[in-house]
Amino acid sequence: MKPQIRTPYFEIGTKNYIYGDQVLEYAKAADAAAEKYDIDVLFITPCTEIRRVAENTRHLIVLAPYMDTLRPGRGMADILPEGLKAAGAQGVVVNHCEKPMSVPAVKATIDRARELDFLVFACADTVDEAKALAQLHPDILNPEPSELIGGAGGVSDMAFVREVIEAIKAIDPDIMVEQAAGITSGRQVYDFIMAGSEAAGAASGIINAEDPLAMIDEMIAATRRAADDLKKQRAEMK
């Protein structure tokens, strides 16, 4: 069954910054923070580490960074969707700027993911690309300007955040919208969520931090603060 995600949630991508035992160390830190703050955490890990992360954590939603669309049988070196699921993956990322895909390839991957009840986490570089991918109805859309990925500063213009959320929701209000490019602090996590994003995430902002494990805790704690403040706001509006 496809995982049901509570918003706001937090997402961590390790990419290939780390590997082996270090991936599991980060995953365990994220798992502990997810329990501590009662926040849903998506953990995108290299395919080689999916089984170990899934079997040694209890609160993470583990996603694969990519998959092919082949079916069991021939296809040496391709990434088999059923193999990812058997390893413990609950979803897949499509169209990250470091692994770009054509729109037909994105559609084919989403179709295969739906066969396996996978969560689909789609990435877009621009508002126009986000609109195009929203027509394919992924579960999550992460519109992040590629020039900010892997760097510092994040999206400084909150008008962009609001514009892209509005554009996506106009097409499919059920798509969760996340902001993640260039986030390096818990304060940015909080600000993005309070600006309307349903989640925030980080990769290099965690890996390159002076204390990466402490940064994981800081960012997930910020997600909890935003969730609590949003709840207060809604209560006051009633």
C-alpha cells in the first residue's frame, strides 16, 4: 500500500555524497528525529543502501533515487522496480536535474510506479516544467531551480514559492509541493513551510554542515515548529 504522508513533512536526500555505513548512520539519526518530533521523514538513499536502511529504521519512508520501467526478465544493469520494492523502497524520485528525463519517460515511470503502489516524487526546474509534470499527477512535486541545487541560500524570493504552489494546485490540488533547493538551516525549513510549502528537504545542506547529524535534528525540529504554528494559525482563523 502506498504510504500516506502527513504534512508538513521533511525529506533527506543523500545522493552520492556518502555511502556504505555512513548512509545508515544518517538514516538512524533521521529515524530518531522522526520519532522524537512526530514528523514524517522521506529518506532518498542510493539503491545499494535501500535494504539496509529499510531494515534498520522504523519511521522513515524510503525512496529510490531512480528506476527503469522494465519488467522481470532480461535487462542487465537496469534498475528493476520490483527489485526496489522487494528491497524495501516505498517510492521513487523522477526527473531530478542530476538524472533528467523526458516527459514521456516520466509518464512511463509514473505508470510503472503506480503498479507497485509506489509514492512518486517528481522534480521540476521551472514553473512551466512543474505545470507540465503536474498533468501527470505525481504524489509530490519538488520545483527547485537547478542553479540552487547543491549550493547555499535557497530560494530567496518567497513570491516564487507561492507562485509555483498556486500553479501546481490549480492543476491538481492533491499534489504535495515541497521546496528543497539550497536549504542549509532549520530557519529556512520553517520559513518555506510557513510560506505555503507542504514540506522542505535537504541534501548538501546536511552533508556539508559542520555537524550533519545535529543538522538533521535541527531541520526536522523546525518542521515540527512550523506544523505547530500552522495549527495555531488555523485555530485562530476559526
